[in-house]
Amino acid sequence: MSDFSTNSYLDMDLLRFTTAGSVDDGKSTLIGRLLYDSKAIFDDQYEAIRASSERRGEEGVNLALLTDGLRAEREQGITIDVAYRYFATPKRKFIIADTPGHIQYTRNMVTGASTANLAIILIDARKGVIEQTRRHAIIASLLGIPHLVVCVNKMDLVEYSQEVFENIKRDFETFAAGLETRDVHFLPISALLGDNVVDASVNMDWYTGETLLTLLETVPIENDVNHLDGRFPVQYVIRPQSTEHHDYRGYAGRIAGGVFKPGDAVQILPSGVTSRVKSVDIFGAELAEAFAPMSVTLTLEDERDISRGDMIVPVDNVPQVSQDIDLMVCWLGEKSLVPNGKYVVKHTTREVRAIVKAVQYKLDISTLEEMTENKTVSLNEIARLTLRTTQPLFFDSYRRNRATGSLIIIDEATNVTVGAGMIL
């Protein structure tokens, strides 16, 4: 038995977060300020944006320029492009998904936010809660993002007024009462000047909460992954057929939910046959247990017919198994969805063909109104569909498990991903 332990995996504390804001809300400046004040950019990067700021005739260093190159890439016509920024502090590692916030880029936000633990929504203190604010909050709620941070930015332009901040907070809380996001934080900030981003503001002594970086470092994410329902989609069957491992047969994959350990009674879907976990292997070592989202290899006590697309689950805790799937879909395709159209569906490691049985309604993502009159689903629109698959899928609701409750829809003629779905 190797001394490799799950503790070493737990040390890899990683927070994925996404930012959303209207065109002038200061999103790029906030990202730049966060990276600069946390000392996450190199000297040559800072020197480059300082020189660029001088050439533009700007006062000081425009930290928003750290992301300008990525925005230019989008303007050149890249279809679904999410820019990722990486940085770390002694307490946690971070991945920022930088996505555009315009309504025509709804699919970009869905792509970037689909794996996020947390979403930052920026509000211009001078404008308050606007339609775009509501749209971003609704999308974050639909995507099941567990934590929401509402940053009221440009507080320096409203004289750091507590009354302005409290009014915006109250307006947002009134609107968000109908959403399912429960962990919501409010911060008054100035991304331009750095107030409450990394360092506490000396201009807002009335605010006694955490800075943005402190919040990002301490928000609890341990329970963001489902550790109750054991779900192991099989990606690959390992059979070395070497002298050293002559009889080895392992099933490799990424745990999508729950905990697996030797001795667990399991069944294999879709066959329903049962066995027990013999070992949980990783990098040539055996683990006492493994949990989502670890990538491991399971071996079983019995030889079973298992292949890619099958799922190993506890005998007493099985997912839903069905060929009829109700889901919310964000349409990503340039061509509109075709009712009764045939598509390919990819769910965990399983790939099946499917037909659109029904478009039940489209969702107005500004008001949450269900629209049943026009059921043509076009680019960036969100709708509730019913799919009929040629083979059963093994799934949980998206609210219960984002890994087993999500799927993508592919145009079988072009092999282009045209839809991102969240199973109800």
C-alpha cells in the first residue's frame, strides 16, 4: 500500500469563479486589480500595460488592459471563447472564467459559468440594478452556481455612500427572492482604486465585512460537489496484458458523485449486474477511498462486461434511468433548434442519438416568464425540452448533481455542439 492519501488531494483547494457585468461596469478593471494587488502578474506584464497606458494618454496604469487582448480575439469572430485567468494565494488556487456579458453572448456566459463554484456580478453604483443585472443573476441561478457575490462597483463615483449601497442591496434582494441561489454576498468596491478588492477600504469604514479576495479565499466549497450519491461513469477499460499485470482489469474514469472504497457493493448500469469494489487505484497506488471529482481506476471482485459509457453506482443508491429526458437547454447553435429534429447527445461518458419530442416553452431570461406561443429556439435562447434517446441515460437532476445532470446536444451532420442542457 502506498502512502498516497486523499489528504494530498484535499490540499489542492481550487475555486472556479466567473465574472459578469455590463460593458462599462468595470469587469476588466476588477480582474486586473485583483491580479495586481494579489501580486499575481509578472513585472514585465505590468510594465507592458504601463507603457500601453502612457501611449493612450491615460492617467496612471489601466489595469483593464490585462484582458484587452482576449476581448480583441472575440471581436475577430471566435464563436464560443471563454478566457481563463489563473492565479493563487497561499490559501487557495483560482481559475477566473472571463466571459462577455451582452445578451447576444448568453452562450458564452453559460460556457464559462457551467463549472463555476462562484459568480461575481458587478453593478455600477450610479445605475443600480438594471435588466442586465437580473439576466446575469437568473443565468447564474439556472446554472446552479452555489455562491453569488454582488459587487457594487464605482463607489468612488457616488462619494462612497452607504445609502446608495444599501438601496442597491435591497433592490437586488427583492428581485433575487425568486431565485434558487441562497448564498449571496454584497460588497461595496472601487475596482479602479482598489477599495475592498484585496485591501480593506479606508473610505468606507461603515462596511465591516470581508474584502473580495478574503471572501474568495474563505467561501466554503467542500459541499459544492455531491458526496452522497456514488456515480462513476466509465471512460476506459484498462487491460495492460503485461507479465507484471497479467490479470489486471480496471475501469478508469472521473468520479461524478459520492465516495467509493474497497468492499462497496455496486451495480453496473445499464446491465444491472452487481459486484464489489476490489481496489481504488491512482498512479500505481491504492487508496482507502476516493471521492468526486477525483480521477481514479476501480477494480471489481468479479469479471463483468463493462465498457465506456456504463456507470458504476452503489446497489442501494441508483440514479434515474430513462430514455425520456426533460431539461432546460441554452441553444448554442447558429441554426435554430428543429422540432422533431435528430441530434447526438453526450452525457457523462455516454453518447446516444436523440430526437426532440417537444419544446414546452421558452424562458424570458430577463423576467423568468414562460413563453409558449413561439417555440422556435434560436441562438442564445433558453427553453424547456423533452428529448427521447435511443438508449437510456443514467442521470440525476441538475440541482442534485451538476455532473450527472448536464449534457450537450450535437448536430450529427456537422458535429458542432448546439445545445447545453440541464436535466430537471
